[in-house]
Amino acid sequence: MPQQTEEGPYFFLSYAHTPADPDGPDPDHWVRVLFKDLCRDILQLTTLPGAADAGFMDRQLRAGDGWPDKLSQNLAGCRVFVPLYAPRYFSSMECGREWYAFNDRVLRARRTGQGDFSAIVPALWTPVPLNDLPEPARHIHVDHAEYGTEYARDGFYGLIKVKRLHDAYSEAVFRLARRIVDVARTSSPPPCEPRDYESTPSAFRPQGSSARSIHITVAAPTRYTLPENRTPAPYGTTAQEWGPYQETTRPLAKVVSEQIRSLDYQLSVSDFDEQAAADSQGASAGADRPNVLLLDFWALGDEGRRRRLAAYDATAQPWTSMVVPRCGDDVQNRGEEGERLFRSVADTLPTLTARGKLSGCRTAVDGVPTLDAFSHVLPKVVAESANLFFTHAKAHPPAGERMPRPRLTGPTQWEPDGEPPPSLAPGGSA
């Protein structure tokens, strides 16, 4: 297992690369200037030994440095993440990966009880309308006017390009540097193991795609519907309070909700038993959006629920997936009854089990043993369900009168000022 990284630079500057002109100057020259100015001010506000300890940006990497590993190491160890907002930023796959990797550190610290940290400090390169911000960015409070009115209006790029705004630029840089130092000292998440950068998902939806939504169905007993002799510790008064992993006291539905929203999805969650009771046909797997079933195999100890889950499996759409947590630290999961109920998953839900084993997320149905393993497999399951939904779901044409399909005719000798040929005249045949 990789070693946990040591604490890295004060901040990681995440920015969108501007396409280069082979015959022109470096299009990201001014971003590099901003980075150096930030590092210089941070050195004055701290006792850091040098600029390398103040900040990191990918321009520091040279060919052959193994940039994916270097990026991952710095994202796993930096104290503050500084995304440089611009319209291009939120359409960048690389920026989305960097955001997700750092935010996953924040979520990991929260779900393991290490603290609730707010170490994402946005900076404004060029203005971005609020409606253009993706879901993950909308949840971060930022008052750009704190760095000056000119900065809030023009961003760093506007200030740095206009000579008469040099003082406003210097003031905004200093205030941002001071904010980075304050957050680094008081609200930095603990370092963690570096992620595999190439397999890290983006926190932003692809450019030009519509809003994404997904539904989570939780099938788990409550403390009042447990199988005989099953310990009540992982359960609550509803299925959504089920917490199968001993690494956290937080319900799995809460962990899942935060992680999926960090992937820029709109989310809905339901209890399987309540959904089944509301559905006269026995809870079909939703047809209007991608769906993921979170299954506690101890739920199969109830015969009525087992039948309803079998019916759910029989009606599962191609974009419905399943994840089966199986905490390795729960001794009852390895006991005789736990083994029997886990083996019954494949018999009760053969469609979803086979689908999982044939996908790139086989671990999801083989019993996910730890919270970290669950957090790694969930984005893959969500992405696969979403891709299958857009591949198989029926398209709905816009409302209104349908226009006739155009029909092509052969070449004509029609002069613009003359009479149109019969096929183009009113009432003519094509």
C-alpha cells in the first residue's frame, strides 16, 4: 500500500491551460506571474524556507518528471487548494480531476471523524457568471469583493493587464495570500495517500452536456426489522441510517450523497422498502435516470423483502447498478449466517450481480470490504450507469408540431429572378 504523503506546499494552484500559438508567447505567462507573486507574499507572512514550500503549479514540472505522480503527491499533501476561476476552468477535464482529488481528502477527513475542513480557496482569473458554476463550486462561499472592487469586477487577469490597476492587483494578491495562510493554519485536511491521477474522475460535467442526475436506492434493514441475532450497531430507524463501515459513524447514504454531488450530479435517495410500498408493482428499478442500488445482504434475511428485491432485479433497466458493502471488520459478515446471506445475493438478484461481474466494477458486487475501497469504486459505478443511461434511454423529441422531413430534388436550372421549378413552387411535387 502507498505510504501517506508528507505535508506539502501551502497551496496548489489549479488553472486551465490556454491553447498555445506555436509562433506566439506563452499564453499562461500571466498565471505564472500571479503564482510567483503569491509565493512571494506567503513567504513574507510565514517562516517557510523557500518558494518551493509556498506553492505548487504544474509549470514547475519538467519533461520526464512523471507529472501524474507529482500532481497526485502535491494534491495529497498541499494545505490549501486554489482553483483559478475562469470560463475555461470548468470545462477542463484536468482541472476537474484536481478538484475531485483534493475535495476527496476533505470528504475522507469528514467521514472518518478527523474534522470538517474548508480548504478550497477560489481565486478569480476572469469573471464567471454564477449560473455557469457547476454544482461543486456553488457550495463554496466566496466573496470576491473582499479582495477589492476592481478584482471582483475584472479578476486577476483584468488587473494584471491594466497598468493603472497595478495597486489594486497588488492588494488583491496580498489579501489572497493572507487568506491562504489563515486557512492553511486553521482548516487544512490531513495528508493522505496519493490517488492514481489517471483514474481520478472529473468533478465537472463534460462541456456542453446537460445537467446530470442519479438516484440511489438503499436496501437495508432498520433496528426494528433485523434478522435474529444480527447486531444493531450498523443500523438506525430508517434504511438511510445504515452505516456498514466501522471506519466512520456517518450513515453510508450521507457519505454517498457528498461524494456523488462532488461529481457534479443532482441526487435523489430513497429507502427500498418505502419505494416498494409506494409502487403497486413491487418497486421497479427507475426508468427515468441512472440508478444505483446499495444493498445490505443482511436485508435478504426477510423473506418478503427478498421477494421484492427479486422483482426489482427482474425489472432492472440496463442503467441500474448495484454495490454490496461487506465490511471486513464486522465479524458477523464472516460468520455462518453472514456467509449464507452473502451467497444468496447472486440467487436473489442474478441480473444485477451478473451485470456487475461483467463490468469494470466487479469489486462492487463481490463485497466491498473497506470505506476507502467503497469510495474508489462508487465513481466508477456511477459513471457506468450514467453512460448506459445515455446509450439506451429513449430520446424525447421537443413538444410542438412536427415538421415534415425535407426531401431532396435533382439539379435544376432555376434562375433567382425566374419562376421556381414545379418541385419548389407552392403545391408542386418533389
